[in-house]
Amino acid sequence: MKTYIHCKSFPTPFLKTLSLLVFCTAFCSIGIELSFSQEPTLVLPLKTQVVPTGSVPRSANKLPFHHNVSLTVSLTVGTPPQNVTMVIDTGSELSWLHCNKTPNFPTTFDPARSSSYSPIPCSSPTCTNRTRDFTIPASCDSNQLCHATLCYADASSSEGNLASDTIYMGSSEIPDMVFGCMVSSFSSNSDEDSKNTGLMGMNRGSLSFVSQMQFPKFSYCISGSDFSGLLLLGDANFSWLAPLNYTPLIQISTPLPYFDRVAYTVQLEGIKVSDKLLPLPKSAFVPDHTGAGQTMVDSGTQFTFLLGPVYTALRSEFLNQTSGVLRVLDDPNFVFQGAMDLCYLVPLSQPTLPRLPTVTLVFQGAEMTVSGDSVLYRAPGEVRGNDSLYCFTFGNSDLLGVEAFVIGHHHQHDVWMEFDLQKSRIGLAQVRCDLAGKRFSLGL
């Protein structure tokens, strides 16, 4: 039996560390729908929980990052409706659900219980259409159904059939939503797996959840103080929100080997440390003729990763501005997560970090400033004598074998992130995300 595989190999080994998982704790039945636009807007609360690595499924074609902040949403699927919890990933297209109950995944979607479930035949254009996730032509299983195998950065995999079913969000009923009904499990033994039923692809591909739902916009906001936040699906304008600064999404028509055409790609133009602009030409941030060097905003990644020359310049200036303020770890054999080689020793008895330089990412038309504790991250379980270890939250993409700049979730704390699909742009505004949640009476 032939299988259709969409995989990507990575040279960096998978490390067993902790992950942060942002949960939408309310089912859609208690979501809030607003009528500020022609289409209803659904607002859902988000929470954060520390879980072991391996309990958050790594989506197909994802980078091998070992900490990640993933948004999850609870909704219902099928007739009668079944509760599912899906990880939201702006870096993936195909949504999927676990459809085979195993000891590792007791919480699954059971297609046999749904009268509206419909497997997709391999002759369907949905199966044969080339998308980002479908890099190899699909093939048939023994029942002439569209069969797929997904590969993950931690060397685990999952396989099953493409199908469609009805999805319910709030009072909205969406029939014939296409997703993968996966019958194999990950190589994970965590009890936390029971909290995740699958993954919701949110990029710009034709099969992504947001494309099938035809939302004009979606937004999220995560608090850096108490790890609460919200997810907003749909179009709404709020007078209390600080004015958004927009940066256009970069689109190309010609396929290039290293350019993801359905990712949320923006143009990074420079980086400042405090108020000092790094002495780099703008060409250092522009994709080359192969597409290498694009800048992606990815909700499935925690930290930010920069191509080698840009990372080296940032590292050097940050070292210079923290000289005499922090003690650098002198251990060339320690590289946090395989890509973050600038770490500092901080006494265990020291309750807070000293004042740190800010790092500002300068985009075309907008800026994102990383400040305070978001600049450094305490490496869990790493102690050197009487010192804890804090690492710079920017890493070197070259050490991962990744030909791209990736803007992670850690640097989006207390930033309203609006993905405007109609006007092909991303809006950013500094905002207290915990207060934004209270504006919607979510009780965060």
C-alpha cells in the first residue's frame, strides 16, 4: 500500500525539556460572540500550563524547537458533537485529529459515532491538490481513500485518511470541514496527551482552518505577567485598543525551494539593541534567489531565531551592552536548545534580573520591542554551583540548519497580534493582555 508522506528532516536532535502550553479552557459554548462587523466574532480565553515535552504534538514540517508556546482551543466536531482540543499552529496547513483510541491518547475523535463524517476518496481534487503540507502527490489506500503520513521533528509520525465533518464554534456550524483523521500515535507516554485531540492548521494554505472558515481576520494576545490571554476569530474593531501598526505580508508567485509561500511572512528590516541600530545592510534580511532568508511569524515556536550573520551581530552588541552587568557562561559545549549559545550565570539568591537592554525588531511599517525578563530565559534544570543559568532568547538559525528568520511567541507577550487576511498584513500593538481579557469579561 502506497502512502503519501509530507516530511522534512532536521539535523538537530530532539531534546527532552519542558514545554509551555496555552490552553483555551472554555468550550466554544461559552465563547463570546460580538457583532461589531458583518461576520460574528468569537472570543475565547487562553491559559498557560507547564507540561512535559512530547505532550504537545509537533506539526508536520515544523522546526525542531524544544520549548514552544502553543495556543489550543476546545470545540466540538461531528454529529452528535464530540469535544476535541486542538493545538493552533500558524505554521501549519492541514488540521488533524487523533481518531484511534490508544493508551497514549485516550481522548480522540471517533468517526464511527458521527453520522456527518465523510472520508475523502483519493480521486478528489482535495486529495490530489498540491499544498504546503502535500509536497508529494497523494495516493490511495486499499479502500481508494486519500491516505497521508505526517512526520514530526522528534522523529515520531502519524498516519490516516483525509476526511470532512461538521465543526461547531460558538453558535456557528461549519459543515464539510476537511482534516486528517489520524489513526497512529506519537512516541510519547505522557498523561498530558489526553488533553490534546489534534492540531488546527492556521496558515494561508487552502486547506487551513482559517482558509476553510473564510475568516477575514484572527487575533491573539498573551499576557507576559500571568500567562492569560485571548483568541479572537473574526473581524472586530475596538476603540480601547492602541492603534495597530501594520506590516505587509510578503507574497511571491514563483515557487522557490526555501520559501514557504503560505506562511505569515513579513519583511524584517533591522534590529536595535536599546536605541542602537545594528550596522547591517537591509540586504541581510531579504530572501535570496532560492527563497532562503524569509521572516515568518509562527505560533508554534517559542523563541526567535535569526540567520547566522544577523544573529552574530545581535549577540555581539548585546554582549557589549551587558558587559559588567551580567556574568557570561564560559562553556563552549553548552548550547541551549541547540541554537542559543549566549547564556549568563545569575546567583540563585538573586530575586530579579538587572535592568537589561531592549531588543527591537524593525519591520516594514511596524516594530516589536522585547524588554525586561523576555530578553533572557531561565534554562530549566540548569545550575552551575550557586548560579542559575539564563539564556538569550534569540538563537542562531544556522545551528539548526534552518534557512529562515522565525519570530516566536515568547517575543509576542503583551502584543496584540492581528492577522488580517483580507488586506494581507499583520497588525501589532503593545497592550496589557490581561486587561484585554477583562474587557471581554472573560474573568482571566
